[in-house]
Amino acid sequence: MSNPYREIISHLDNLIKSRFIEMLNNVAVDYIKVKDLVKPDRPITYGIVKPGPDTPGGTPLIRGKDYTKGLINNCSLFHVSADIDQAYLRSKLHNGDIIFAIRGSIGHSAIVPPSLEGANITQDTARVSLKDDFDNNYVQIAFNSDYVQNQVKRHIRGATVKGINLEHFREMTVPIPSIDEQKKMALFVEQVDKSRVVAQKAADRYDQLVKSRFVEMFGNLDINDKHWTMSTIGNVAKVPLHYGSTASAIDYNSEIRYVRITDISSDGGLNDDFKSPSEFDAGYLLNKGDILFARSGSIGTTYIFDEDYKSIFAGYLIRFVPDEKIIDPEFAYQFTRSAYCQGILIGSKRGGVQKNVNAKQLSSIPIPLPPMDLQKEFVVFVHQVDKSRFTNSGGNA
């Protein structure tokens, strides 16, 4: 069942894009380079290269995965030590700054709220501190527009880790109307965002309900206090974990969707940016129950395929096909979203923040094997939550 709250959010995002295009067609705009939008004393920069271990009570560190929805999720932020933070004073954040993902979830952006004044960023993010002549809400809207996003796509480089060079980002242009028009557009988006925030909070509540139930039923996996038999992801997979297609993305042909790392949100949903692969290989076809892991940038992001349309997956994703004789795919997926598995994926249990993860590492992650009837009981609960989520969003089952 699709997530109705994600569908509502997607509709609202499209409404903003349509209004932005309408504005460009009806008012005068100047096309200004990103580097010319910022304050001279706070130039565009990236952040911390080696954050070290998570440090409770330290400085909040915003990673690309923390703002894939356009808003910063400050509920699960990593923290760095004072010494590391002091070494990167140049990338400290102020209220109202815009952050922009230059690696991982490339092209995503968000505005820094007052609660994160003084936080820092990783090397995967660029900080944009605007001059007073520009409205930060408008510029962030422009960053999300197809006009800017198409520039981003043209500049993506990299073999192991894809990203855009900071100099290319500085040289990109942004359509800037008068300050009055900027504020009008920002006001429109503010009204739309009120609905989006309500939908997002509802989605987050249901997700947290599932996570809490997982802990209640299966315990603290750090100490395995319920004494489950432990295996590894590799040992419960039907086939060895493997990478996706290296084909490039082209316009959607209405036949095959190409699922890319940038299509998957941090809450496990797919966006509506449909693309097709330039080359088709049936070996990469997704089946319901297949689980995808992000292997660079947005480490920790996972997705379970449950779509009715034909799709293949791209090379910056790793596929895990659960062996249903051993483990239920939905249970396996919810395990990947557990605090235990997420801790391993982002490296907090391995001495740092990993920038990449490979199939061998994923295969070695320990996974509990509760009795199948208990796994099924949990999956029934998840489906009940999904039905409630659908009904309460106003959908019709």
C-alpha cells in the first residue's frame, strides 16, 4: 500500500513547482550566480571531513540524510566534539542559512532554523549565507526548481562517490525577481508548507509507532536481551547482495522506471521524479519485497520495493533479496530501519561516519531471527498501521 501522506506531500511539492514556473513566465528576473548571492565575509563552503565518533552533548552535525525532505530532521542528528567543531569554524551555521547537498542526496536543500544556530555540516553539504538583498525562503525554492536542478545534474561527477564540485555550484545561476516578487513566492510556499508539515508530522508519528513496536517485540538488539538466534544479512539473502545498473537516466518511457539513490527519501519513500534507464537489463528488475540500501552519501537510507510498475535499480544502490523461507521481507526491512542497524550503517558503532558502504559490509551485519510466527505478527501490525495511516489521511481503502 502506498503511503498517502507521502502522496499528499508530493502533490504539494508539485503545486509549488507549478507556481514557480508561472512566476518566471510573468515577471522580470535576473539570472545571478550563486557565489554572488552570498555575504563576502561568509563565502560558500563545505564542512567537516572527518567527524569522528558521535559525541553526546557535542555540536549538532547536519548530514545530507538529515534534510532530504526539505526540512531538517533534528531528532536524530549526529554530534561532534568541541575540538573537531572548532577546527571547522568556517562552516558553522547561522539561523537562516541555506544548506545544499553537493554529495549523496545531491541537490536537496533546507533552511537552518533558530534551534540549530551554531551547528555544523559535513563535506557533503555546502553552506549558503545570503546577502540581505535576497529572501532565503525564495532562494531555497529556486534551488528546488527544475531550472537549478537541471544545472546540478549537468555537473554531477564521480565514479565511487557522485557529487558536484563546489566551484561548479558557485557558478550556477538562479532566477531572481524583485524582492517583492521573492516575498510573494515565499508567502505562497509558506502557506503550502503548513499543509506539508501537518502531513509530514502525521507520517512521522506512524513511522515512530512501527519503530516502537519493533523494539517492544524484539528488544534491545545491542545486547540481544531477548536471546534471539543471530545470523547475518548475507546469510538470510536468497542471492548475494549486489549493485545495480550503470545505465544513465533518461526521460521516462512509461515502461520501465529507473530507481536511483536520489529517488529514495530518508523515510523510505520514492519521489515522483520518474526516469528510465538508457539500457535495460532484466537482471536488475525489482520484485516486491526486494530491499535497497544506499551505498554512498545517504548511508542508512533503505527502501522496500512494493510497486506495481516495472522497475530496475541503479548502481549506487545495493539489493538485498530476503529468503522468505528464513525471514519475512517486511520484518527484514523494518530491521534495516532500527536504531541498531542504522547505527552500524552510519558507522557510529565503527568509530566514525562512513561515506561509503559496500555489499560485503552489508552482508556481515548481524540480524536476529525470531520465530517466523512472531515476524508475521509484527508484519500484521505494520499493515494495520498502514491502513490507519491511509484512512486518517482521507484516502479510501
